[in-house]
Amino acid sequence: MAHNARRINLLNTTMKSKKEKEEEQQAVWEARFKKRYNDQRRREHEDSLKFFQKMVIKGEDLEQNLYNSVRNAEYTRQKQEQSVRRIKQNLSELKQKNAQKIKSEMAESFKQEQEMEQQLIREKAVLDKVS
């Protein structure tokens, strides 16, 4: 019986030792798994962060381009508006100048006609005296 007790004791200590070794190995594996899992999760989060940073930068670039486009369109519109005002002003001045020129030429033409009629009357009068 002592022999069996010793054998059972030896078997128990061996099993206990084996169990402790397996638990230690299990703890090492769990620690490795957790480390790898956490590293993987960290890399995934970093990749997501980089992706969203790129998206934000693209959005900011797009916003800047859109702002520049709107600013340029507004500048072009203002230039066109100024050009239209200048042409309108020039047209108005030209109309006034032409109206003045026409008025002056009409007055000159009327004066010439009057002079011609007076000359005609004088010449007729001379003709009437002669005949």
C-alpha cells in the first residue's frame, strides 16, 4: 500500500506539474495572442486614421479649389460688368456727340439752303429786270 500511495503521490505531483506547465504555456499563448490581436487592431485603426486623414485633406483641397473657382468667377463677372458699364458709357457719349454733330450739320445745311434760296431769288430778280 505504501508503494501505491507513493505511486499515487508521484502521479499526482507529475500531473500537478504537467497541469501547471500547461497553464503557464496557456498563459504565454494567451499573452502572445492578445499582443498580436492588439497589434492587428492598432494597425487597422492606424490605417483607418490614415484613410480618413487623406479624405479630409482631399476635402480641404477640393474646398480650396472650389473657393478659388468661385473667387475667379466673381472676379470675371465683375470685370465683365465693368466692361459693360464702360461700353454703355461710351455708347451714351457717342450718341450725344453724334446728335450734336447731326444738329450742327442740319443747321449748316439749313443755312446753306437759305443762302441758296436767297441767291436764287436775287438771280431771278436780276433776270426779271432784264426781261
